[in-house]
Amino acid sequence: MFKSMILGPSKVGKTALVASLSHASNIESIFNGRDVDVAGGNPQTLQLFSKALDVVQSGDLQLQGTQSTTHYEFRLTLPSPPNDFMSRFVSAFTGVPRKTGHFHFLDSPGGAVFESELINSRQTATRSPYFREIAKQMLESNGLILCVDANDILSKRKDFIKDFFFHSINTLLTNGFQSILPFKRVCVTLTKADLWAQNSGHDHDAQAFIEASDPVAQALDIIGKRAFNSLKTFMIEDSQFGFAFSSVYGFKNGGLNTELLTSKSEATGHAEDWRPFQVLDPFAFLTTGSAYTHGTEILSRSELEARLN
């Protein structure tokens, strides 16, 4: 069983990303014929999936208490075509093998682990029950999805954001573990890609703009090389690093999906136009170790080190 977890600062769209997964898998089956199955592992996740469009537009379920922490868990199963000739030959008779990934996500107000107090008061953060649960999940996980807001490339607080990621990741790693992390794969997911295209002046060609952009360069620019150096120090030698843009709204005719960017009451009538963009990519990469679409760029540890130098 390949188990993964999801981390990231508050307001980057982690909850919306998870909420849109079930719908994204249905879209893949209907329009692309790809047999992807997403199943919730507890009542909280099933509720999240059932109210996906509301969550995408509001950012959360708006039902939980302001100080509560919600544990979401789900699995993703998809075909994993073999790479070598003999395995492909065998699969022609036995069928393409399928792989399943199990994912865990602790949703807490303010992001908890990634709150700014970590920069100034690490000891307080590491004593919190939330922090201890995150540390426990990390030690039991094989993969990590790190969510980053693609729009932060345009932020006037870029230096603060770099410090924020460095101190947050470094604090979590150095205080939570006494040995190398078991992570085999890490995927940096650059969320809200459609809004970044809009803020960059690409309303009508938003999808082409995103597809022509380099997710690795953008991630390094936003997060900073120090944070990646801290992260890779704790990784096993043959780790893989994936990078991908995503948009929970997706695009329409190559441009912004403007109907779904309106208020919730107006958007419900446009649900048939909801096509999430590369939402499945990070989860598929962690499950199989391969790129799900051409939008995922995969680096080995040595290749990442070369980009960091």
C-alpha cells in the first residue's frame, strides 16, 4: 500500500483540490475513457466529495467549527501500464495492472503547521497535538503532496513567502524526525493556475499559457531553493520529485471558466462545464511513479540538485 499525505499553507486550495477529485475522475471516465476510481475512506471525505462544487467556490464545507480539525482519507486506483517489453507483452493477455494509492489530509483552521508562528515560536508549534499527528502521518507515509499557490509568483511578499516555506518545512522536519523520511515521491502542486493566468493577462488563452509554463522553475521561484535543500536532505536517495500546475475550475474553450468563477448561486447552473485541470496528476504520480499527463514534470533527486545549483 502506497500511503501519502497532503501539506501546504492556508488559503492555497488544499481542501478544494481534494474535494474536486471524485468529479475529476468521473470527467476522465466520460470524456477520456480512462478508468480512474476515487473512493472516500470516511464520512467526512464522502461529504466533501458530495459538496465538491460548493467547496471549490467557498474553500471549505463551512460546517465545521472554527477550531476543529478534520481528517480526510481516500484512495485512488488507476491503470499503471508497464514500461518494459516483456511486461507489456504479458499485460496484453492479462490486462493492464492497476495500482492504488491511499491519501490522508488533516484540514485545520489556518493551516496549523504552516502558520507564521513557526517562524518566531517553533517550540509552541511542535507541542501542539496537530503537529504531533502530522509527524506521525509523515513517518507512516511514502509520499507527500505539497500545495503552493501559483499566484505567489506575483506576490510583493516573495521574500517573506520563501522564509515562510523554509522555516515551516525545516521546523517540521527537524523537530518531528530522528531519521531519514520514508518518502519515495514528493509532488509540488501549483494550485489556482487559472487565476495566475488571469493575473498574467491571459484570460482567453489561459490553458495554453499554463501548458507552456515550467512548473519546476515556478516552484523554485516561489518556495525558494533553501526549502528544497532542507526537504531533499531528509529524503531517501532514489526519491522522485514531481511538479504540476492544477486548477479546480479548469478551462472552457482554452480560456477561463468564467461561469464557475461567479457566485455560487449563479454557477450551479453551469456545473456541466466543470472540467478540473490536472487535479488528478499529483495523486496519480504518487500512486504510480509516472506522469499522468504531459503537464507533470518528474525529476530524480540528482536532477533536482542540478536545478538547485
